[in-house]
Amino acid sequence: MNKDIRDLNERIKRESAFLADILGEMDKIIVGQREMLERLLIGLLANGHILIEGVPGLAKTLMVKTLAATIRTKFQRIQFTPDMLPADIIGTLIFDQKQQEFVPKRGPVFANLILADEINRAPAKVQSALLEAMQERQVTIGEQTYPLEEPFLVLATQNPIEQEGTYPLPEAQIDRFMLKIKITYPGKDEELAIVRRHSLPKAWKIEPRATPQQILLARQLLGEVYADEKIEHYLVNLVLCTRQPAEFGLAEIAPHIMYGASPRASLALAQAARAHAFLKRRGYIAPEDVQTMATDVLRHRIILTYEAEAEEITTEDIIRRILEKVEIP
């Protein structure tokens, strides 16, 4: 390891200390789910929005609210419903009788952390209004365009089992999310700890452990995390394999993939791997960083065929085969 990487390692160890403080505060409220908590921090570091999927009662909303409480920043929770309008998200023009003119009234999207609760309950126009803000980092009200304050991060939740009264996100829009995370049920020991902790009369108080400036500084440092040429080829090969599986010796999965991941997936995987290395206090990307983040980056970017669905093959199954087959540097 050369001197530059060693120096970068030391800088990252210093500048990433606040992340351990955030995790420590979140552990006061959230039992287990360490992998999920780390993914939230990776999205925050990598400037990438996150879609969280899980059945009701798995603390999706609580996790996001707890994360927001650990940062001295603006937080807004938006509960999506079928009768919402785009103006309910971005704001609108209202008539000021004193000034005799229309003035902008900003909506809840003008915050740093946005919890988009049950995003699939809102109609397509509302989803598009939010996703446009996510992509462009700006909002247009009337003829005026307003930049959104950094850091800006959308953490959206959706329920995978209740389909009545929902509007599933189109593939082109779901691709705007850097990560799609699936939360599973806790184990018996964890669930027992949840019951015991939340039956106590004590109210846990979350202390802010980070500022927006620390997050923005960490994002700048993230760009310096070293990616060897072999690592770059590896992560691109993983994405290419979703589009051209036969070229990587996986012709058997080709009939199961209708569309593979786009180049946006390669960008997201590289950035997520950098953030994972940063979280582990390293100044370089290792193969395990790419492997760890591959499923969350790719699971919502691979479109399966009807044949795959009939055979109950999931995108996770496809990604698992790709990770097994593509040569690790």
C-alpha cells in the first residue's frame, strides 16, 4: 500500500468518526438491523436515494425518523395517499391580497431528509413530481426554479403485499433510486430484545451527532476513495452480465432477463462501493465492497421475463448467479 493510500486511510478514519456516533445513537432505538442502518448511511454518503421495501411493522419509518434525529438538519415526513396532488409535495402559488400578486408557498420537499412513506399509494403525477426533484435537485413553482438545499436525500418506503389502492412505481422512475433495500423479519433473539426494550417506561432521547457540513465534507472525501482499474472492470462486468449473460458463461439465465441494468447502475455501484469502503474506514475499494452493494444496487434494475416469474425466479437469484460466475480480481 503506497503512502497516498495510507494518508487517505488516516484522513477517512478521522472524518468518518461521526458515522459511528450516528450508529450508536440509532442503536438506542433500533434493535438489530445493522445492515439496514449501514445502508441508510451509505445512501447519505453517496448522495443516493433509497427505496425501502418491507411488510408493515418492521420499523421502516422508525429507522428513517431516528436517522433524521441524529443529524442537525431539516426533516419532513410525507404520508402518501391516493388523493394527493403534486402541489402537496412541491408547493404552489397562492394569491397574496396585500401585495395583489401570486407568491410561492413551498411544499414539504424543501427539506434535507424526506421520508416518503408508502410512496406507491400516490398516483403517477405525484410520484413524478417527487422523482423529478430527486433527479434534478430543484423544484419549479410557476415560472421560478428553486434549488433544493444539500444534503438532500429521499428515503421512500413501500409495502410489497398490499396492492389494493396502490400505484406501482414504473421501472424508469424506480431506477432513480440508488438502492432498493428489502427488510426481513428479525430473529427470535432480536424480537425478544425489541419486546423488552420497548416495554420499558423510559423514553430514549436521541442526540444529534452530525451536521450537514460534516456530511458534505464526507461526500467530498468520498470522491478520493481509490478504485483500482481491476475493481472498475469488475463492477462494470457485473452490470454487463445482466445485459449479456452469455458472454460471461451464463447463457442459462438469458431467457429470464428481459432488460438488464443500465449504465446508471454502474455509476451507482461504483459510488455505493466507495461509500461502503468509507463506512469501513478504508481509502480504497475492495472486491467485498462491490459484492456487498451489488444486490441492493441491481435488484430493482433487472426486469425479468414472464418465464422467470412463472418459474418463481427472482432478481436476487439472478444476481447471486452473476456474483458466483464473474471473476473476482
